[in-house]
Amino acid sequence: AEEVLWDALLTAVGPNWKLEIYFEILQMTISKLEIQSVKKDIEICNELVNNGGDWEKKNKLKVYNGVVAIMTWEYKKASDYFLDSVATFSCSEFIDFWLFIFYTVLSSLVAQDRATLKAKVVHNPEILSVIWDIPNLKAYLESFFRCDYKTFYLNFCEVSDRIKKDKYFQLNKNYLFYIKEMRLVAYKQFLESYKSVTIKSMAYNFGVSIEFIDKELSAFIAAGKLACVIDKVEGVIESTRGDKRVE
């Protein structure tokens, strides 16, 4: 089938006809998880769209670009592409709408700021139209946005189990990177409200043990990912950025 498509490219005239064929080829390379071939094919598609692809092709290509970004750990890029196409989604031959929304929410939570989440995700009618059909996703999104970290962590565990089985997140164990980055985002959001907070208080808020939070934060601090220090004697986490309130 792939050989037939390559032969068809030889006689295809204009960017739109070529894009129709390349989308078919891209679906094949994506399904095989051949990342180098995927990168090459998506680059060609982007060039064709820039050289005269119509609105529908441009909109479909955003979905393809978003999925490729998921495969390559570029969650901000993935979210931007998905959010740009969510209201005019027309790529059901490649991905089911509910799965597209699943990826949109996942990538947005880990990569977008709160203002963008509020404006484009939390109250988005297209997202809300199917989010109830995706287990744990609504609670995952809303609990994070409401800073209800205990509920968030419970649903995060369920969502994490789900993405471990997802073919794109399984590629090179991408899910490990997502899970780590999402935990970091949640910790940053919690800690940015405080100049000082006890480890006990943070552990309680997340519904985990003191030892777990201590180990997690120590690793992120050592990696330069969190702007805070831990006072082991007092059991306190102190922010090293700006003036925040104290708990």
C-alpha cells in the first residue's frame, strides 16, 4: 500500500493533492512509531502547507504536528497545536476525537500557564463535550486547576496508568518523562504560594508521606528544577524566589 502511495505522488499535482497522499503516508509511519521517518514526513507536509495548502489541510496538519510533538516530548508545542485545532477538529480518519481531547488536556496541563488553562481548556465547550467520557480526566484537570492536590494526585495515578498503555507515550518510555514533569508542575504551583511551608503540610495536601515529598523535592532541587531549599532540622521548605506568604 505504501508503494502505491509513493507512485501516486509522482502524478499528484498541487500541494493539496500531495498532502492528501502524504497524510496517508504519515499515518503509516506514525503507526509504526518510526520516529525518524515521521520527522521527515511531517517536515515535508509542513512545507507543502506553506506552499499553498488549503484551510482544511492546515487544520488537519496541526493535529498531526501535535501527535508528533507528543512522541518527541515537546508538550508545549503539542498543546499549542491541539488548542489551535480543537474547535475545528476534522482529522477523525487519523485519531478519535476523545483521544485527541485526552492528549490536549494532558499536554496543556503540563505545559500551559493557569491563564491559558482557564481561557482555553477548563471552560472549553469542545473539551467539555467529551471529557466526561474519559475516565478521571475531568477530575484530573479541575482538581489541578482548583489546587486540590490530594484529589489531583489520586486522579494523576489513574491517568498515569492509562498513559503507560498508550502507544505514543510508550515510545522510548515517554510516559516516564511526562509523569515526572507533571509532578514538577504540581509542586511548583503549590510552592509558589509560599515563602515557607512545612514538609508535613505539603505531604498532607498531596495525600502522601513526608518521606515521599522529602525525596521528591530533594531530587528536583538537586537538579535545579525547584527554587527552594529544605531545612531538614525544622522540617521546612523555604522558597528562594520572591516574597510569598508563610504557613
